[in-house]
Amino acid sequence: MGAPHTFLRRHGLWLAANLAAILPLLWLAWDTWQGNLTVNPIDDFTNRTGSGAIRLLLASLAVTPVQTVTGWRKVGVIRKSLGLWAFAYAALHFLVFVGLDYGFSLRFILEDGLPSKPYIVVGFAALLILLPLALTSTRGAMKRLGRNWKRLHRWVYAAGIFAVVHYIWVAKLAAGEPTLYAVILGVLLAARLPWVRSRLSSLRRKPASAAPGPPRRKPKMLPEAE
């Protein structure tokens, strides 16, 4: 009884985040198995993997503002997982497009896709940015890169911008869900500005008095690319 409780207390947030991240993929697999997709299943695969990628990317970017506003440092343990899942969904999204839409034909993509669909370039740019970030998400890579690790991982902001622009261009409209994602991204990026971050930090309530207690063990987490 004690061991499972201790595991959930220490790793429950991380476990919940990973389960929530994989749920849309399991749901897609179930709908495929049950034949619940639309008359154009390729569109279903494309739309649902793309939505999963951008939502998880925004969720990973939301971790630091949540920490800033609430002071809840433990939430940082899910940042890497959310980012890796965002890359996984983006890679699946790309494979569906290249494999199912174009039959892995580079010539077909270059002749038919790129001239009439510039959103392909923007989306591919987002994926190319996420690739090295995923590959260097380990502690070993962080130690090897040193200060350059943060510089590299700040490119996630560009990946977020490219992903939102990609979605707006695919949807061919700015209103609705694309605008919502753009606004969310704008807020998350603005929250990283020094003066905004300082203002958000000041919103936290500081207790008037607090009895000293035993030191709390900080959860292990990778530093964030501010």
C-alpha cells in the first residue's frame, strides 16, 4: 500500500501528463479499429495528429508561466515529456502527409505540393526545429552543451510560431481555433518578457508568517529555455 502511494505522490503528475498526451493517439487508433473515421480517413489522421502536436507544444510552453504565477515548481517535471510528445505527434503528422498523401514521392511533393501549398514549408520548418530539441532533451546532452543548451532550446519559440502559422494557412482562415492558438501562443511568449514575468511573480500571495519546516526535496527537472 505504501509503495504505490509513494510512487503516485512523487510521479503522479508526470504519469497523468503522459497519459493525457497519449490519449488522443489511442483514441485515433480505436476509431480506426472500430471504423469510426470519416469518409476521408487521411484527413482524420492529418487533422488529429496536427492538433495533438500544436496543443502539446503550447502546453509545454505554458509550464514556465504557470510556475511564474503560482510558484508551483513541481510542474516543471512535465515540461520535457510534453515537448517530446509534441515532437512525436508532429512527426506522425509529417509521416501521414508524406506517406498517405504523397506516397513518399519527393518529386510529387516538390512539383505538386510546394508551389501551391506554402504551409508545407512552414510546417516542415517547425518539425526541423523540434528534432534537435528532442534529440538533446537528455541530461547528458544538457551537460555536453552547457550554456549552448539553453540557446538551442529557445528555438522552441520559433517552432511554436511556425506551427501556428502553419495551422492558420492550412485552415485558410484566421478566425476560430487558429486564432485561439495564436492568442494563447502570444500570451505565453509575452509572459517570458522580463517585466511581464516580474509582474506575474508579484501576483503570488506571500504568507504573512510561516513556521520553518524541514527542507523540501526539489524535483529533478531540466532547466527551461527562458
